[in-house]
Amino acid sequence: MVKSIFDLMVTASEVESLDGLDLEKVSSDYYHAYQKMLEYQTQIKHALPVEMHKILVELDDEYICMQISSGDVYYRQGFSDAMRLIMQTLTWGPARS
């Protein structure tokens, strides 16, 4: 549900900018962190009993959901700040006449 024109613009901008983006190819930091995460995940799976593997995956899914939600908040705040800066710049006038 779209709450405002601002939400509509941000959502459209997010979808457009992230469509088809492969972060492993764009960011070496992301690539290396992802490789380490896979390594740790394998180590934890070997240490846990098989019946705990599903819980580990569910925990990871919830953590990812939290990260995505926080990214949305940061993105929207940055977008809002940028729009505010643009509007202030457009209405700026000299301090001295």
C-alpha cells in the first residue's frame, strides 16, 4: 500500500536501481564477506546436529529480513535528506542584499 507520493517515488527508485544488481561483482568487500559467511555457515552446520540445521537457516532468514528492513530505512532517510537539500538549494537567497 502506497502511503504517499514520497513512498511511491522511493519504492520506484529502489526497484530501478537494484534490478539485476550482483553485489558480488560490484563490491569486493561484499564478495569477501559473503565467502567468509559461507565458510562459517558450513562450520556451524558441521558442529550442530542435523535437526538444528533448519533452525539455523530460519535464524539466518530472519537476520537477513532485519538487515533489509534497516537498509530500507537508511535509504529512505537518505532520499528524504537529499530532497530536503535540493529544495533548500532551490529556494536559497543571498544573505546580504
